[in-house]
Amino acid sequence: MEVLFTFLADRYERRSLMITSNLVIRQWDRIFKDAMTTAAAIDRLVHHSIIIELTGESYRVEHATQQTGANVGTAKARRGKSTKNPQ
């Protein structure tokens, strides 16, 4: 928490920064655990910022689901070949 806050404070108004999170900003108290530190970090991040909120299905989740489905199908095919009484 302290390292992240120090990093954000050091970068504030000096360099560009892009952050991705699966938490919405109002849930960032889970990261910092302290209301004042959370407020200070968010204040530095949203000042001069562009916030892009993406909604919908995750590409990684969709890709993993497709891979898992393919792997399950392959495993079933292997099991079917190795059984003595296919049904």
C-alpha cells in the first residue's frame, strides 16, 4: 500500500500513468485500507485524467472458457478411446 501510494505521489503531474483494475474506484479502499490514503491516491489519479470504464465480457475469461471447453472435449475423446465398453 505504501509503495503504491509513494509511486502515485511521485508520478503525480510529472509523467503519464495508466492503471487498470478490476475494482471500480469506490472499491479502492480494499487496496489501501485507509480512507485518507485512498482519497489522496484517487485525488492524484483522477486530476488531469481520462477514465475509461469497460463493460461486458472479459476477453480473457471468454478465451479461457473456450480453451477449457476444448480441453474438456479432448479429454472426453481420449477417455472414450481408452474405455473397453464405449456407450
